[in-house]
Amino acid sequence: MKRRDAMQGIAIALLAPSLPVGRALAAGLGFAWGMVPTIATVGAVDDPRQALVRDAVGFWNQTLSELRSGFRLGAVASQEGSVPDDLIVALSESTLKGMKRPFPEQLGSIPGDIVVALSDAHFISFSMHWSTGKGLVAIQSGLAYPLNLPNVACNVIAHELGHAIGLGHNSDPTMLMCGRPAPCRPTEFQSATEHYFPLTSDDKALLLQLYPVDWHPSR
């Protein structure tokens, strides 16, 4: 972890007086947006996941509104194309190993503060954030298991966007942000009824610590 990233994590923990420092660092990913981040989806125009990204952004903005946070995710724009599969797979593998790769130059030319790559490759979906201020959410193929199961894709996308705004994993399989090292996997989201899994009370508390009622863009 770079020193700047570590300092960001410490700063956020210090801004969370209602959460013990260790718990705050464990719950969050050590960063918070100082502006309203725009979102660029990269994939086929007719990819059904395009609509799921917009719905998930709506879910998070509604959740933030209900918490009375001043923060919101910004506009979503679609860009036809792809992020190279080999890059996405390599980033996914490094994420699973707890490693953070340098900011990839290929993302620099893509507009949007959060790039959502709708890939056709097979990998573990993930989210990354760099000190450059750019975030990446990479979603594996929607045509293959497990994203082809009912109710799974929408929750995986919402889950990864949760990481993109600073939330970490918890260990409750009935909750949206459950994940490694807990044994939660995307198949937990399967349901005959379409719905988003809920947030824990700790997730909501952390969101309000990262983005309080009086939050406003710093630039």
C-alpha cells in the first residue's frame, strides 16, 4: 500500500468518531470522494448490464438520500468499446491476492471518474480506486454463471459500486456488501424476486461518516 493511500485510510478513520479506528479501517477502503463522481460504462450499447448500472446508481443515490447524506453519484454515460480483457483479468487476480497495481494508462483516456467495464471475460468482478482519483468497477460476463442467475447481476453491480464509494466487505450473507474473506459469493444473491440486498447498520453508519449530511463537493 502506498503511503498516500495509507494516510487517506487513517484520515477517514479519524473522521469516524462513532466507530473505533480498527473497525472503521476494516469496514471501509480508506478513501472518500471529494466531488460528485461521474460514471462511464464501457461495453456494448445493447448490453443489458448498461441498464443495471443505471439502476444500481439509482439504488445508491436513493440510499444516500434516505440517510440524508449530501453525497450523490453523478451522471452515467455509455461508451461503446471495451477495456482489454488481459488487463481486467490481471487486475482481478491482483485484487484477489491483496495487491494493488499501478494506474493503467488504458483508463486515462476514458472519461468518467468511475469507469464501469462491462466485460465478456471470465474473472472475479472487482472494484479499484487509485490516488489519481480514478476508480474502476469491472463486471464479469453477464452471459455466464453466476451472473446469468436471476437477481445476481444487479446485486453484483451494486456491490461493486459500494466499493467504489468506499465501503468494504462484511460477513453477513443476507447483506449486499458480504464478501471475502467471508464465504459469501455472488450465488448468494440468487432470487426469483428481483431486489437489492440491504446494507448493515454499520455500512450505513460508515456512509454517513464518509459522506455526512453537510457533505459538499470540494471542487
